[in-house]
Amino acid sequence: EVLAMFGALPEEVAVLRKSSDKIIRLQQSISIPISKKSMSKTERDKKIVDMYNNGYSIRDIWKESGVQSKSTVYSVLNKYKVQLNRTPGRVPGIRK
């Protein structure tokens, strides 16, 4: 029985290693999400400007940045003097 127990050890060790490797891989793949509240205003504004310059829609920018409204997105873009080059509708603050 003792010999059978020692003979089974390598197999059990292999199973334990496999499961611990899986746990380690899972822990490494978990990333802590950055909440929208933890971002400073400057970082948020930079993200908004970068997203606009990279072609994202105002709606996508609004949802991703976590600001309260689309007009806030336009206010940030105006603050940093971003040239609006795609205006599919009325832009807040600009009257014709």
C-alpha cells in the first residue's frame, strides 16, 4: 500500500500543478477596471479630445467618458479649441 501511495504521487502532483497554473493564469488575466470617477478632469478631458480626434462619435465619447451629457463633451472640445469637423446636427453653443 505504501508503494502504491508513492507511485500515485507524481500523478497527483501533476494534477495539483495544472490547477495551480490555471489559477495563476486567471489571476494574471484579471485587470482592475478604472472607474470613470477615479479619472481626473484633465485625464477625462484629454480622453475626450483624443477620442474625437480619432473619429469616435459624440455619443460614443459621451458614454465612454462618463460625463453627464453630450453638451459637456462639446464644452470640453470647445475648451481645448478642437475644430469640429463633423457636425451631424445642431452643435450646442453655435447658432446659425
